[in-house]
Amino acid sequence: MTTKLPDPSCMRHALLQICEQFEQDNDRVVLLTTFNFAPRFFESSVLPILADMPEEEERGTAEARYALNQALEKVHCVVACDRSVSPEPKGELRYGLLPVGLPKGRFHAKLMLMSGTLRGSGKPGLWLAVGSGNLTLSGWAMNREVVATTRVNTQHAAELALLLSWLQAQADQMPAAGGDGREEGNTRQVLRKLQEALGDPSALAAPGMPTLHLALPFMTLPREPMIDLLAGNRQWDAATVVSPFWGGIGRLSDRLNAGSVRYVPSLDQGSYRFPLGSALGHGARSVDFGKFIGGEDRYTHAKAVLLQRGDDYVLGMGSANFTEAAMHPRAGALANVEAMLRYELAANPWKATIVPAADLPIAEPNDDDSEEKAPPIPPFDVRIACDWRAGKFVVRLCVHDGAAVEGGRLKIVVGLEHWDVATGLEGQWQELEPKPFNGRAAVRTFFVQYEAKGQLHTFQGLVIQVGAADDELGYRPRPRLDSVIAMLRALDPSVGQGRGVHGAAAPGEGDGEDDAPEPQFDFFALFQATWKMLKYFGTPDPVFGERDPFSSTSVYGLQTLWRAIVLHPAASAEQKIARYIHVAEFEDVLRQLGRDRGAEARVLEDAARQERMALEGDIQQLLMDSQTFRAMFPQPTPDQARSYLEWFRGELRGRYGHAALADTTEANHA
């Protein structure tokens, strides 16, 4: 039993308190869950905290966005939210967004879970915050909320593992995509890393207060209702219940086993919303009302149950409203995912916070069990992935068991494409015919039109981006080949450049879509740039040591050069020849820098080989059509053209490439 309740004053302070527990220079893995989600607020006010960005950082500019994305390389973050509230799409920032849903219930848990290296000890660990506030401006800055933080212990880990396993299953329902199938934000990888951390005994604290309790209606095995977990199967003298929404009050109050119950409703438009008829005079218990003192006009979104017997107190606080859907669902009715922390205390933590209020202006709510005034739960699940590499939208559809979709048809719209589909068998996933994706910008939303109970509904969902490069998602500017080459030529390998200069953009930055320049065949600049690149990554940084040529954020690295090459135009014969030489030179540099890098090198090797092979057909035909080549081979064959190209690549590497540049440089220094 503890005598003091940890008391972060708001959700923001709780996150700051968690961040302070970890080494900021090491990678951290973060899961945040919410019912409502406001991406603009999250990206401007929460992500900078996770990335340890300075408060005075200029917000809203492209430079600030690139800098934040760079910092988020070490913070692997996923947000899970309820899909029924049609969340807005995320912005061009590096994190994963996973909308999830239940056929008959809401994803209502509000927690923050972080894994990383603990400050001071250098050991792995996890910290958790559970509260009532959504990831919105009102939840973090306006409403009265409750939240508490704790080091994750073995009891917490056992509960969280069940939730993480379900979230992983939700993420795994993403449509199959080509390539490496990696989705934006690496959502599945982040969830797996958290599950691994929860399974590491060395990262967990010993059991103690508080205990974590989750309502998980998707579990096949029966679990004790949340209301019973909080009450603990004891007789209590008094109970205080704080909730903005109410439902099934008589039944739930009976489960508290308290002689008296004080209800603390929320002020809404001048009156306190509470269903009087369902509580007063019910059973033998006495009933009254209470209110928070200080900031009486502030909307109370907190959810808590305080139980008292003599000098013993139990406080349950978190996401669960005092409704049946949250605390004790009836069979076949709505059942939510919820999270609550339970403290055993030796004193009343709210003695000076909540006071009796006999004269509250009570008003009956419009809906006894409104559950945060949420929209209807869609009677289906639709997952759409935009496969950038394959150039198509991939769609999966499942209609819930017993769902009523009138007419048996849905219309799904994404971008300029649409599907008119029959709902098919209930409870079974069906794959729809892919549609082409020809855009250069991410399509982030889709819409489903359907009829239910005589009304036409439109559901908004989020498109999962798969296989997109960082510059396609707006994390970085699209590199221009001439700027990258100029920057590499200016490198001085002996000068310290940080950890490889993880800058956001090259000098003369662009979007890679500029008008094609006049064709030029002076490739000395390319060879000089790649020679400098080899020298740079072969020379340790004076401060940070070995430099990483495969870093995705290094403006001098292989990935930046490769993106610049493939984004450069290659439509005309001259441009195709230039592309071919660029790719051949890149392959040579990659062979030298990637000798010991295994899978990292193979990904780029495969991409470069495929690009070169795709070009060789056109280049061979250009050779066979040229008068110069025909002068050497009057009746040229593809084999002759192929052999000539192999000889040409060898000459590039030997006479004009890095060996020749090295000889010239050494002679100049002699």
C-alpha cells in the first residue's frame, strides 16, 4: 500500500515524465493508444516531445518537418486509434498510424508505452502511462483529465502482451503487397519490438502498485469485468464515481458493494449531465452528488472510481466511463477495450479536490449510453494499401457476422478509383480486384458508402502506404542528381561532419521533377563525386568514428545517391545513356562500400541490377542503330552489343573511374 499517488498534472506532463526515464541518444519504441485522434495536434505538440526537439523550434516549415523526421529516426512510434470515429489522415511525419475496430464495441483505451535504455542504469526497461485524455487538443490542454505513470512490472507486462498481440493481429490484416511489404511507420515491426521487450524479464520491475487492468472483449476466454477488478470483491463504506458518460448505473453501482455512492458528473452547456432515474433510490445505498472545486466551468473528461473503507482507499483511474460497455458489458451488447490503473492508498487523494454538491443543476442526457457521442460502428472492415512499387491499390473487405448492410452492396472510393462490390459471406475476408495507382503524391483516405436502417452512411478510412521512399512520403526533399554530385565533390574526408551529416536537403534542393537539362556526356564530375564518396566513408570521423554509407538520413550516403539517380529523367536516348552510366558507376561504388553489409547491400544491389537490365535492351538497340557501331560491326547482333557494353563498363571502372582519379590526385600532390 502506498500513501502517495503519482500526480502528473496533465497528459503532456505524463509523457515528459516518461521520456525523462530514458537515454535520449538510444533508440526508443513507443505505442500510444487513443479513441479520438487529432493528427495535426499530435504532430505539432506531441511528436516533438518524443523526439526531444527544442521548444523554440520553428513549427510548420519544411525545414522543421525535415529536422523532426530526422530526430524520429531513433523514436519508432505507432498510434492506435478507433476507426469508427473516421480519424483524419496523418501528415508527412515519420510514425505509424493504426486504426482498429471491434464488430460490437469501441477501442477506447488511452495509454502511452515506451521501451528503451533506462537513464542512469543503462539497462532495458519500459514505462507506462494510463489516462483519460485522447490525443487531441482538448484531451491534452483543455479538459480536466486523470493520468498516472509507472515503471512496467511483470503484472503489467502480462496484461499488455494480450493487447499487443491483438494489435499485431489487426496490423497483420493489411492487404498483401509486393516488394518488402514494409508499411509506413513500420507498424508491425514496432509492435513486435514492444512484444519482445515485454517478454524480457530483465526489462521488467517486480510486481507492485499500481496494478493494470484491461477490458479486452476480443478474448475468447472469459475475463473478470472491469467493475469487479476495481472493487476487488470487498464491502466498501463509500464510493465516488467520476465520469462524463453514464449507462447502466444501478447495475454497476450494485457491483461496487458500497454503502453510499457519490456521483461526479460533467458540466456541459450550463448543466450537469446525469440520468437521474437510473440511480436515485436504487437499493439500500445512499446517493449524492459531488463536484470538483477550482475551475468549476472546466469540462471534466476524467474517469475514475474511488472506494473507501475506514482508512483504506482504492483508486481506479483511466479510460473507462461508468457505462456497461466499459465496466460490465451485457451478453451481445457493446463491449469496449479499456485501460485502468488501480492504486491501494492509505489516504484520500481527492479529499481537497471533490466536495459534496447538493444543488447541482442536473439535466438528463439525450443518450443514456452515448459512449463519447461516437458515430455508428461500421458493419464491415475495409483495409486498403497503396503499393507504390507495384503502382496499385490493394483492397480487402470483411462484413461482420450479423451485420445489416441493406441491398447487400458497398461502394468503395479511393482517389479516382472505385469498387461497387457485393458484401459476400459474413465474417470472411475477400480480396478485391486491384486498381491502378498512378499518382506522385500519397492518397491517404478512402470512403465507403452503404445503407443501414434506411439511411445512407459514408465511412472514411485511412489508406496504408506500402513500399514508398522517404521523399515520396514527404519525410525528406527529393534529391536532385546535380546537387548530390556537387555536394559529394565538395567533400573533405578529413573534416568532421557529425555522424555523416544527416542533413535534410542537399544544396540547391528540389523535388526531383525539374525540367530535363540539356544532354551532357562529361562524366568526370560523377567519377570525382563517387571517388570522394569512397574516400569519405573510408575515413573515420574525427569525433564519431566510422561513417555509415547505408544511413537513410545521410545526404552523402548510398541511398541518397541512388534516389537521385532514379529520380533523374530518363526518357530520351541521351538521358537513358546517362542513366546507364550512372547506374554502372553506382554498382561499382556499392561493391566497394558494401562488402561486409549483407542484406543492406543486397537490397541496393538488386535495385541497381534490375534498373541496369531494364536499360540494357534500349542501350543495345541504340548501339546497333548507330553508324559508329556499324562501322565496326557491319551486321551487329545483340551479343556483340552486350559484349561491348560489358567492355565499356570495365573501361569506366579502370581508365576513367576511381583508379584513374586516385592516380591523378596522387600525382598532383607529388
